[in-house]
Amino acid sequence: MSKRAVLEVIALDAADAVAASRGGADRLELVTDMAADGLTPPRETFAEIRAAVDIPLRVMLRLADGFTVAEPGAPGDADALVEAARGLRAEGADEFVLGFLDEDGMPDLVTVERLLAELDGCRWTFHRAIDRAVDRDALRKQLADLPGLDTYLTAGSATGVDDGLPTLLAEARAAGRGEPGYGPHMLVGGGLRLDHVEVLVEAGVDGFHIGGAARPGGWEAPVSSEAVREWRTRLDG
């Protein structure tokens, strides 16, 4: 590889953050409620983690399970998302993770653009909603000019990296050719294992995202510095 691979680790609290940082994580994704695949953490949690570590933090903007936004007036609707974004910005958050689809499985540009107005140029990741889109290539092209978008978190498939590997390799080739919409960094995560790393690295992938893999004891257990260090060593090797 021509440059050090990015290793992003999911953190639920300050203890996770410290352990991940000690293990060699480059960046953290801050979430709560992994039973719902990761929702927006409280402002207080962000503040505690920000005080505990000095590596970049990307905060999830997602208030309900699923990848479509709730109807107006329902919990987790677009107004609530905007309020969450505003509060986190006020707390000092400057990197985010978000992504919503409409009922047809294409990007919900109305909601995304409302949030980007609050983020005011902050860098952000479009998360695994891409793995539920009806047309990944069209989604990338629709989002290509949005300010701050620098990363896609993807497993290549809604069911994880095992099934998504051919798609990931094809998209890595498209990025290598400089195709429109493939400029943002590819961050691979979702059922990612160490035995996936070699083929992904050979294809030019240099972004890796782990959650459960950083917690050998399961989601009820904290992040293990040793587990993160194993990933760091493999990526650096």
C-alpha cells in the first residue's frame, strides 16, 4: 500500500474510545444502541469521548432503526435529526455519519441536504444505507457534489462483506479508474473479518471499519485494545 490504511472503530463510550485509541485506531464512529445498528449518541457522551481521546470522531446522525426517515411528527423525523445535528455541532462535533433513502430506495436528498445545512461543510460518511439502495452507482452519482462527503461505509451487500466482496472489488476498480462518483474514500465494514483483508488490500482498499471484531466478548463487553492492535498490525503488515 502506498499509505497507511485507515482503521475506524465503533465506540459506545469513553472507555471504548480510550481502548480503541491505544490499540491503534485512526478514527472512531460514535453511536449508541447497536441493537438498532447504531443510533445518535447523547451530546454528553460525545463530550466525554472528545475529552478522553484526541483522534478524529465521526458521530452518527440516525435516530431510529432503518434507513428511511420517520414521517413528520413521529419519533426520529427530519426535524428531530436537525435538532440532534445542531446540538452536536454546538458541543463541538465536526465529523459525522449519515445517510437516508426514500421509499424507492434512492437517496433522500431532502433530508440529507437539510442536515448538511446544519453541518456547514463538516466532513461526513454516507453509511451502509448504500447497501440497501436499488442502484449503488446512481446513488454515488446523485451524491457526488454534496459538500463534505468524503467516505462511503459499505459492506458491498446488505448481508455483509462475505456476500458483498465482488461489489467491493468492482467499486475499488472503479475508484482506481477515477470514475465519477467514486472519489470518496471506501471504508469497508459490516461483517468484516481479518481473512477479508488481504484480497481487499490487493484491490486497493485502504479503509476498514470494525465493531464486533473489536469486542471478542460481544457487544455487552468493552472494546479490546488487543483486538484493535491485531487489526492495526495486519493492516500495517
